[in-house]
Amino acid sequence: MEQFDKSILVVDDEEPNRVLISHRLKREGYRVTAVSGGRAALEEMRARRFDLVLLDLMMPEMDGLATLDTIKSDPDLAQVPVLMLTASNAREAIVHCVSRGAADYMIKPVSPADLRMRVQRQLRG
């Protein structure tokens, strides 16, 4: 399947991160929707289908873990792979995300090559 058939939701409370990641993914040919928080992400996911979610861990109001828990506990959303974005390279934070259902993680700032590889890996699965 071509990349333009794949839809990705980018969730990050920091606009520069959303814009940069969205731009990189669009250049790769993906359809991208970007939102600033967990609640908006859940609304988008309930309104339409996404093939992958890139989810920031540290956000105000509803953080990435609460959003991840909600996604994974909803039978209509649980099958969507979630790739966590975190500024922390603390092993315990990474293990915690994966143990709660995240498919993978990336340390911010995200390199273009790492973004491309990890997104492709999730979408091939």
C-alpha cells in the first residue's frame, strides 16, 4: 500500500514539534492530522480512522500515558499502534509506556531518519 493511503495522527502540546513532525511525514507522503492534546486526539480518533498515532508523553491536562490508556482500553481504538514521543531517555519511562501498550517510542528531538524508519516499521506490521 502506498504511503498516501496511510493516515497518521500527531499529538504534541508544543506547536513547533507538531509542525516539524507533520511536515516531515507529509513529505514522506502520509496524510497527517495534528492536535495539541490528549482529549483532541481521542476526539479525532473517534471521528475517523488512523493507521498510526505519534503521541507526546509530557502534556498538560491529559498526558500521554492517560491518552495511551484510554486508547488501549477502547475496543474501537485499541488496534491502532501508538508510537510515544518523549524528551526523556529514562529507561523506566520508556519501559512504562511499552508495558501499557505503546508499540514503540522515540526520543525528542526526533531525527528525520529515525522518524522515517520507526513509522515505516509500524505501518508495515
